[in-house]
Amino acid sequence: MEDVGVARLPGTRLLGIGEFSRRSRLSVKALRLYERQGLLRPAEVDTGNGYRRYREDQLAAARLVALLRRLDMPLAVVARIVAAPEDVRADLVGGYWAEVEHRMAVRRGLAAHLRVMLSGGKGLLDMYEVKQREVPDQVVLTEQRHLLQPALVDWIDSSTGRLVKAAQDHGGVSGAVFVVYHGEVNEDSDGPVEACVPIDAAEPPDGVAARLEAAHREAYVRLTKAQVAFPQILSAYDAVATWIKENGHAIHDAPREVYFADFDAAGPDDEVCDVAFPMR
């Protein structure tokens, strides 16, 4: 008969590392690693023989670790989720997985770009649907800079933010923000690049950098957020330029990216940007 005088409360029974490994679905090797990382420490370690014991109520955390690791989740992220209050863990997993899906979408676009590049352009026009549109006259506030590709994204964010703020003093923003590439931008070539914000004005105002963007016809392709990443976005530029040539048109002005959606709030498969070429 069991001696009730030494019976432990539920959840306080100690398990050897072998049994804990079996019941948690974590290998002994993994348990030792997680102990060193401070992620899952034994309840007791015998100072004489090093024998480790875990409380039975640690199984829930251990099983959560096992499931999170099946997502190839880094240990630092696993530790943050396990340590978080239970009511925020689901949001943390959701945020992590959204980042994973974004990275995979970007990599798919890069793989497609590489296939086209390494095949000498084969299949380029199959990647995108090239469309045409008429663009009316626009008065735009502008900011221009020479910079290399690694600094491009941060500069676009900061410059368009400044221009959108300045537009409030000149009738407000009246159209999609766009970025004109007056020269190639990569790791070796620095443009220049011009950020443009259309405003509700009949002519360029005094005292600020502004100009009239003349009406024109343009060919363009629409991209998802993942497709905007460098260098795969270069395939979109190549596709539009090729389409213009093959359809008997000529490029009339510098290419541009037209941002018509909230880029930061968009998911990897949401459409956010057009790559466009003025043509005639």
C-alpha cells in the first residue's frame, strides 16, 4: 500500500530525465541543450552524480518547446514565447509566422528572378502582366539624392515622410507617392533618386522643391510587397522595358515605382507598388 504520508501533490512528482524525455517528446540531448540555454532547467540536479529530475508540471512547457521547435523557430524566440503570459503567446506565434511567410515569399521571388536571369531572360514576360495607363499632369513636391542600394529603403521612408508632411501646407496629398530613378541604383551606382509626392495645386508653389510632372502614357506591372524586394524587383523593370520594345514603343522618361498602398501594414502577398515606364 502506498504511504499517503509521503505522497506528493499533483504536478509535483519528480521525473527522471529519461521519463521526462519520453513524455515531453524531447530527446535527452535536446533537454541538456535547453538546460544550458536556460530555456528548460531541471527542478533538481544531484550534486553527487549529476542526475537530473524534472517536475511533472514542467511537461506542458516542455511539450510547447517541442512544438515550437518543429517550426524551426530559433531558441531565442522559443524562450520568449515560453516565458510570456499565456494570453499573449498566440499573438507571438502569429507574429513569428508572419515573418516566416514574408521571408519565404521574398525567396520565391528571388528564385524566379534567378531562373530568368540564368536562362538569358527566358520566361520574363510570363512573370508579370504588363498594362498601360494615361497619367495626368501632377504638381509634385520632390526630394532628390545620390545613394547606393543598401541605403535606398530607409531614404525612401524618410524622404516620403517629410514630403507628405510638407504637403499639408500645399493643398494636401493628391495622389500616390512615387520614386523616380534617374540613374541605376545598386551596390555600385548611385542614381540619383527622386521621391515625389503629388499635391493639390495648379502650379509648383514657391519656397519648396517642387515641379510639374507632365502628363504621359506609361506601361507598368503591379507587384506584391514580396516582389518589391531587391534584387528580384529588377525582373519587373526588365519585363516592362522588354514589353515596350517588343510592342513598338519607346521609353520616354525615367522609370519609377508608384506606391499606392500602406506598405508597412501590407502582407507579403498584398499588392503595394507599380513599376512603371513613361513611353511614347
